[in-house]
Amino acid sequence: MLRAGIGAGLGAGAIWGLSGCGEGDGDGDGANDGANNTGADVSRPGAVPTPAGMVRTSWSTDPYALGSYSYLPVGATPQARAALAEPVGGRLFFAGEAVHADNPATVHGAQATGYAVAAAVDNEADAGELIVVVGAGIAGATAAQALVAAGHEVIVVEAQARVGGRLHTVRPAGWPVPVERGASWVHAIHASNLADELDALGVATVPFEYADVVVGADGELADDDFTDGVSDAVEAAIEWADELDDDVSLADALVQSGAAAEVDAAALAHFLRTELTTEYGADADELSAWWGTEEGSEGDDLLVVGGYGALVDAALTGLEVRLGWPVAGVAHGDDGVVVTGPGGEVIEADRVIVTVPLGVLKAGAIAFDPPLPAGHQQAIEAMAMGLLDKVWLRWDEPWWSETAEQWTRVAAADDSFTEWFNLAGLTGAPVLLGLVGGAEARGWAARSDDEVLAAALASLDQFRAAGF
């Protein structure tokens, strides 16, 4: 899920109807998701009612994503993004959120690389050349649209049976709003034209303020000043690390600088879990203290409630898109490129743009001939793929009266699903969206839907007990 409404994003997973209907088809047509069982669960008296529907993601187990979005771990620098963005011999080009210098892990960052790579290709190409674009996510769709507008012939090949990549809107039956498996937010609305583009497409968005209520470890509402000073401690740790000769993790910087000792330990752990891990898809012990939190734009956010996927659909309208076409190899040389498909099919073209997620590049799923230059390979190895997964739950009627947009709980590390977004006031729909990131998300990725649902409801029981 791209972070900018990826935000995550975001991936493979189940769509459930919860009255014995069984698992959905994964493509989001919702044929098995029409249950209306919102009565109290007799096996959990006094607990949160069983939801009528559930959608979960598991981006790390999706072979065409292998994570949600990129981040810089210890030892990596932003130069890795620039190195991967360099064209190879004027024939092979890369685009996608992982190569954006300022706004990686965002929809607008990925889109910007699509425009940039299209301009770079057009500058190299003769009129009317054939360009293959690998990947029908927002970067690939943007590049393809721009190149067609510039007069080139374009073929888009996509491994999955759908377009969108980590922008993945589904509309299960019975759900009152579109469900975003991937990106949900437009971050820093003044950093791009995304908000205007969505508006022009008739895609509804709503301002999102992240108004948060926190349930403390004692089960009572925490004071408004619960995390006061924690962000200052994190900044102090980063400033301390900036003076070191070698990069360290943010977690090590917090401890070794003494900044962690200056704030309440529970407040710090809660802040890192809900403000950092679900933002970057990585934990403090994974993120570079030098660069891990330095990326991204500041500004107001919008929640997309009308279907983010329309952005890609519009960009690809009228273009040649071959679905179910995972690329096995890319050969590139002075005379052009040869792109090999799943059954040995080949497309001979003048140039190729590869927009697959960093996780796919790290897995070596595409064989490059000749192999990528050392700078590109080192960049792929240096960066890391973060993970943010979602659990969407819907009821026919809300069981809660709390109006805050964001709910979080102070909890032990093994107590999961502690961050929720309340969409009822924003959309009028009785829907809650839970987030889980980093190592916690990796731990849940292969767990069953029943286990995920049970843990999610157990967490929500704590909010209900606190008076929500």
C-alpha cells in the first residue's frame, strides 16, 4: 500500500462475508460478501458485535508486490533512489515510488516518476518508437499515457489480472463505500495535483484531521498530554545521530543518545508504533536514524472515499494493456529491447520502462540481460520494502458513539491491531479501518482470516470497554 493513500498500498488478501458465506474471490466483486450478521456474538457476550463484512490485505505475500512501499534502512541513503532512476544505455528505464527523491512511498511521488521517465524516454527516442511499460500501477499508467500523448506506440504489460498495482479499489457487495486495499490518502495536498485530478474524475475525498483518542494501558482514556515531549525526544535522537560517523537505527539512537530516558517508556513505544511504524511500514530498529524519517512532504491530507483506482483507469483508457503478463526477462542493447513473458512470448521494442515494486526487484523476479550495472543493483540491495496491512470491518449499524477519526490503544507488543480509523462520521458508513505495520504486520501476514478477525475484535473490545 503506498503511504499516500498507499498508502499501503495496498494487496493480496481475503474479502469476507461473515455469516457462513466463506472467503471472497480476492478480486473484489464481493459475490460472497453480503452478510447482515451484526447482532451480538453469543460466544462473546458484551463484546463488539460480529461484523457483517471484512477485507484484509497481506502485501508481503503478494508475489507482485512483496511489501507495501520502500524505506531507507540503516546504511541506505537517498542516493540509492537516484541511482536506481538512472537510465541504462538509453534503453532501460525505471520508475515508481522507490525512485522518487523527495516523496517516495506515496501516490504523488510514484505518479511524478511516471511523468519524469516519460520525458526522459521521449528525449532519447525517435518519433513513433515502440515502448514497453512493465507494470500498470500509477507510475506505469502515467508514463504510458504521457508517451502516447507524445506520439509513441506503447504496450503496457501487467502481471496481475487487474490494473492499479498498489492502488487497488474493490467494491464488495453490501459495502456502503469503496474499499481501498492499497492507498487511501492523498498526503500533502499542495505537493501535487492529485486532489484536483480526483475531483475532475468525480472521485470523492474528505479532509482528514487525524483527531486521535488514546486508550491507556489501564483501559481508561489517556490524558491529552500523554505523548507530550515524545516527538521532541525522537528529534533529539536524530540530531544526536547526525553527528556520528556511521549511521545507526532510530531505536539505537533513542537509547544511546539518552533521549528515550527523558520520556515515559509506554508513551514512547506507543508513539513509535502508531506514528512511525504505520507511517513508514518499518520499525524504529529498522529505520535509518540519518535518513529514515527525512522523506516526504508536510501538509494537509485527504481521505479518498470515492475509489482511488479511477486514477489509473482513466490514465490507461484507450491504451493497449496486456493483463496476466508477468515479465520474466528484459534483454537490452544498442539495437533495442526484448521483453519476455510468462510462456516465452516476446515483445521486441525500442525501449522499456520497468515500474514493478522494489520488493519484486529485490526478489530478482525479472532477469536482466546484461545484468544491471553495479550502481543499480547496489541501490536495490540498499533500500528496503516496508509493510503496512489493513483490516476493514463493516457493520450494518455502528456499535460505537465515539466521533474521533483515529483511535489508538497503549498495549503490549504482542497485543495487535491497536490503531483504527473511524469512517462513520466522514462517510456515513459504519466502517472501521485498522492498520498494522512493520514486524507486527509480517507476523500476521500468513495467519488465517479467522485469527486476524479474532484479534481485531479482541482489540476493539478494549475500545468498547473504555466507553466508545
